Amino acid sequence: MEDLLAVIFDAVAEAFLAIAGEILVSLLARVYKSLFKAILELGQVATAACVALLGFLTGACSVIIFPHPLIRTTKMHGVSLILSPMLAGLVMSQLGRLLRNRGARTIQIESFVYGFAFALAMAVIRFAFVQ
């Protein structure tokens, strides 16, 4: 039971880190619209690749800031590769839905697919380089 709770807490902690990175990228995209507008006009596949690249870069920065696992007791380290991107994608899709309901314009990362791509790239980097 303790291992299951550790896995859940690890996935939630990693998802929280990915969501924080996604929100930061979302805010930067809103501030620097002209820079991100060129990326968004490339098409869906190229946009997904750019979002994943931003996820890789954010993951690398997070490894520098947090070089150790967020939850040390987990024995199933790779589970966060699946669970945290799914959680982050769901949160970003709900954020996009909330913004659309309020009449605000959303950007691609505020959807499940792009949020998932960003968080997956970030999780892969963290999985590979966290000690």
C-alpha cells in the first residue's frame, strides 16, 4: 500500500512540475505573441514538435533545479512517464476549456494533446537524468 501511495504522489508531483512549466510557457506565449505566432503557423505536427522541444528544455531546467526525484520512496520510477503527462494534459485541457467558457482565446498548449506532448517530453528528460 505504501508503494502505491508513493507512486501516486510521485506522479502528482511530476505532473505539478510539468503543469507549472506549461503555464509558464503559456504565459510567455501570450506575452510574446509574435514569436509564438510563427511557430503556431507551421502546422500541427511541427507545432507538436516545437511544444515537445519546449518540454525538453523545461525538463532540462527542472533537472538543474531539482536534480533528485521529487518523491524518493518510489520503487516504480517509470510510472511517472505515463501518469504525469496524462494528468498534465487533462489539467491543461480543463484550463483551455475554462478560458474558452470565459470568452478568452486559447493557445495550443492549453489542450490535451499539446499539454501531453510537453509533459511527456519533460518527463522523459527527468526520467533519463534525475539521479
